[in-house]
Amino acid sequence: YSILEYETKTKSTKEFKPDLGNRNVYDITFKNNDKRNSLLVVGLYINADATGSGIFFSEINKDTKKVIESSNKDFSQDIANNFLRKAEARRGEEPGNLSVDCIKFNSDGSTLIVAEQAAHTERCVTDSKTGQTTCTMTYRHKSLLVSKINALGEFDWVSVVPKMQMRVASSIFSSYDIAQINGNVCILYNENPENMNLTNPQDFKNFAIG
């Protein structure tokens, strides 16, 4: 895998190669860390031998193009079960529609990473009499995967925030927002109150807007 950076002012390119090991990557993103003059590459993977899945990062110096730090964390069975059916998790399958969409650098040198299991699907129906086609979008925003890399370049923890949000025609009131207050990670999202007492995401009910 390679990442190409194009500098518009100088019209020059740089190629960075993250350290991914023997892993099949199904989601990858990156963010510049200006304070460290580095590129942080974060992604999700399946082990090549199908023994499970996990999250990884590689930090690359933008001048030397060398990997400064690199680490990965396999998902526990409990974490995998939040995004897959148990049989799928045991087979080491890819958690569908799970994608990293938030990287936050903290002042203490640590990094917060959030991935959300989200999918947008379109269903179209054509009237056989008029020939008119009507299409409807359905937006699903499900559980969050939250992890923290400490200042030493190690995964401190990986956790799941289970949720169920589905809306037709609009994604308003869906997804999440995040903040850190007094060292705590605070996540704001709309949820069905009944889900707070459930432990299996497969049993979750859709959130309601009242």
C-alpha cells in the first residue's frame, strides 16, 4: 500500500508507505500532524490468515518518509460481535460498513480515533402504469468503535459505543459528535432509551425523534 501526497504550490509529489504487515486492509484514512511533521495513517484490517480483524496505525515522518511508530490491535470477540453476527466474527470476516471518520490529536501527545458503522442505501420503484420512478434513501448509523493511542505510540484501549439510528429520506439527527472534557471522552448521539438496558446490538431498536 502507498499514499501519494500532491503539493499544489510546488506541483511535487511524495510517496509514503505505511507499515501494514501481513494484513488485508479494508478501510484506511490519514491526517497530517503538523506539530510532529508527520502523517498518521489509520485503518481497519483482517488478518491474512482470517484469524480475526483489528485496527492499526503508522506514523510516518514527512521529510525522511520513514515509519516513526507503528502498532495494531486485534479486536476481541466481544468487540467483533458488536459489528458482526457471532458466526461471522468467529470466521474472521470483515465488519461491513465500518469506517474510520475521526482522528483527534490531543495536547498530551495521545490520539483519539473513532470509526462508525454506517451505510446509505437507495431503493427505487418504477410504476408500471406511468413509468415514473421514485427513489428513497435510507440512512443507517450504527455502533461506534473508539480507540486511543497513547503518547508512547501504543493502543491504550479499544471500546465500543453501541447504537442504532435509521432514517428514511434524511440523515438529520443521526451519527454523533465527540468532545474531551477533563480527560474523559464524551460522545453525544440520539438513542432509543430502551437500548440502554440491552447488551446485544442485534436486539437494538431504532431511535425515535419526538
